[in-house]
Amino acid sequence: MNYVKAKNVLPLALLEKIQEYAAGTYLYIPQKCENRKNWGESKDSKNWYKRRNQRIYKNYKEGFSVSEISQEFFLSEKSIYRIISSEKKAEAR
């Protein structure tokens, strides 16, 4: 990422207004992209995690312990509890 001086690209009035809120800090201004995909859509990772989490919840419902599941999926027990809770909420909807 290349940095550009704000005074070289922004109108003075806008620069002064931004300085009121964020003087001396670094700001990231993302590109305006109207066809931007949501996280995980371009490489199907969103669906991969969804299927993985469903398998974790299925294993839990079948009686596997959280410790066993965490070892199988290489996740912490805290992460397994979070996934189970999330899947329970999704199932209730």
C-alpha cells in the first residue's frame, strides 16, 4: 500500500474537516466498489466454514466431547463452545 499525502488529493476544506476528527492518525479509505463481493464468496470459504461448523455441531449432538471435537478440528475448546452456541441459535430460528 502506498501512502499519499492528503493535502495532495483532498480539497482544503475537506482536509481541515478531517483534521478536526483524526489529526495525526492514519486513515484507511477503501475503494468505492459497487460490485464488491462479501467475505468468503470469491473462494467459497464462507460455505467451507459453514459446513465445518455444522459438522462440529453434529458431532456434539452425537455425544462427542468438546475436547474430542477440538482435537479433531484443531480448534480451542473455547472456539468449539462458540460454534456450538452459534449453531444452536441458527437451528432455533
